[in-house]
Amino acid sequence: MADDSTSTFQAGQTGLIVRIPEAEPSVRGWRERLDPSAQAGVPAHVTVLFPFLDESRIDALVYSALADVLGSHQAFDLRFERCGRLPEVLYLVPEPDKQLRQLTEAIADRWPEAPPYGGRFAEIVPHLTIAQGQEAAVLEEIEADLADRLPFTSHVASVELMVHDGVKWQERASFALGE
């Protein structure tokens, strides 16, 4: 839910993320200053699908279907060794990213009305956003700062449903991946 913030977050918006708590010590300060999703309460994460269904559409059947779809995927490990860039965005690259792409594709296949990033991008690029909307010199400074803090590994065992309440993002549910 990182590069989704070109417009203001709306109450009732939802997204699916994998938390990356191991990233927090390295990226928290930068994200709090330079990533609008962090300022709105989203922890360090890799987005699985944003936007997902509006909160008004999420009922017991959706929860059950999410549990089924996500539970059919195995838990996995990610390694973060380097930074990557999109236009005006600096992010950490999760490797391998195959399982993340598969999670996104599975959710988008089940809910085709909720394509990744609203269908704005042709390719799914899993990433952990650190900063966006910054000049190249700022991104270079951050990248240099992070060089000594990498690599780290994270175990992904669940996907969280986040809901914007009009002020902040809140975790609404967590769905376990298979073990």
C-alpha cells in the first residue's frame, strides 16, 4: 500500500499486506518521514493487493474465501539484500518474490474486480516502500544509510487485511498461510 498514496486514503478502503517486522529497525525512521502509508499507520510491509474490496463488501463469506485462498499457499522466507527504485520511490527488494506474486495473483483471480493497484500497472513488482515523492539525492542518502543494515530475512506466515477508518489504517484480520 505504498505507491497507492498519490491520493488521500479513503475510509473503507482495504488492502492485504504481509508485515515485515524485521525491517522496522532499519526503515522506521525513513518511512515515518517519507512514506504516507507509514504516516497513516501501516507497518513495514509488502503489499499483496491494494485496493481490495471496500470494507462494506467484506462479510463472513469474504473472510472465509480469503482464509481458503491464502491457506492454500505455504509460508515462506524472504531475504532483503538491496534497494530498488520506481519513479520517485525507494524500496527494499524481497527475494525471491515468486510467492508474493502468487499470493497477489490468487487474490486477484478470486476477486477480478480488485486488480492490483486498481489496474494502474501492468506488472506486479513486490516491494517494501521506504520513501516516495523524493528527489534522487534524498533517495541516494537513504540507500547509503541502509547499506549497513542489510541483509535481513523475514518469515512470512500470514497475510493481514488492513482497513482505513478515515484517519488511520487498522488491522482487521490475519489469515494464516499453510505450514
